[in-house]
Amino acid sequence: METALVTGANKGIGREIARRLVAEGMTVYLGARDEVRGKEAAEAVGARFVRLDVTDEESVAEAVAGLSSLDVLVNNAGVAVDWGVEAADLSAALMREAFEVNVFGVVTVTRACVPLLRRAQAGRIVNLSSPLGSLTLLSDFDSPIAEPQLLAYSSSKAALNALTLVYARALAPIRVNAVNPGLIATDLNGFPPGEGVGTVAQGAEVPVRLALGDGGTGGFHGEDVSSVGGRVPW
């Protein structure tokens, strides 16, 4: 039986990914900062709770030390700190807050998990990204992707995409991919369900397929208007 770790999984897309992987027969560790919410979510989806704060190296080390094996790491934890903030007014403090979770947190967790993933028969890493981090789409000023002008979120997801590509080569044969779950109704973006806004079940679809082993490595995958042939441009 394969084992997966999903970060930031007490709600939203992360929780649904955990639920789906459990349904696929995996042993899933549901990582969350809040112990009460994390345990409730883990019990609800049939996963095992592990307290994990991606911004705290000691927390990450303790969480990973409790795993005897690992086949799949889903770096789902993420924040969007700059909704409603003009790019020119964004502070360095808010920028650091975004990078602490979206970039440095991914590095911290990935580094801790690599030894276990190297021992797996077919290790996989799935990074939850966004077309808002696509330089190709952001460079088209007429694109709806360029419209929000989210300085912290877009730049942190662009950095995450670069991490994905470097890791894909450096960690081979571990497969490393980025994924765009689509515009989904979650607390992170504040969008309510409605026309053009997907459900968490839809948002989990592509990440789950990659976690199960679909696709190669070094790709940016997605299935919405920002994707062509299932790929998002870098």
C-alpha cells in the first residue's frame, strides 16, 4: 500500500485530495497546523492526522520523522495575502508572508521528505500552483490572468514553478509536477460557488491523477481556460 502526505489539508482542495487518495487505497497523512481541525478532517476522510506547519522547520521534521515510508508528497498548503491590495502598495512584510508558505514552506517540506521519496518505487511530488504564476500569461496584459495584479501571490507561484522544474531534474527519478486546480470556491480566494467557479471535487481531479502516477515529470498541468491540451504555459 502506498503512502501520501498532503500539506494544508484540513479543508478545501487539500482535504478533498486526501479523501480521494484514501478512496484509492492509499495510507494518507493529512497535514495541518490546527490540531483540532486537522484531526476532525482526518477522521472525516479516513486519513491519519499529522501536525505540520510548513513555516516551522521543527514541526516539519517531527511530522516527517513519524513516517516510515512515503510515495507521494502533495505540497498543497498555500496563502493569498494580497487580495484587495494595490501592487504598488504591497509591503515587503506581506511579500515575505506569501513566500514563507508558498515557496520556503515547499522547500522545507520537500527537503525533509526526499530521503523517504528516494526509497519509494515511484516517488511523486505534486505542487499546487496557479496560472497567476505563469509568466507567459502574465505577460499578456489583455489576459484575465494579468488583471488581478497580485504581486505577492503571482510572484510566489512563479517561484514555485521554477522550483518544480529544478526539482524535476535534480530529484529524478522522483517525478515532480506543478498543477493548476482551476478557479475553485475556497477560503483562499474568497470566491463563492457559481458560474465559472469550480467545486473542490473538480479542483482535486488533476492533482489526484498526478499523485496516482499519471503524467511524466516537469510539467504544469491543468484543465481550465488557462490550459491548452491539459498543460498550462510556464
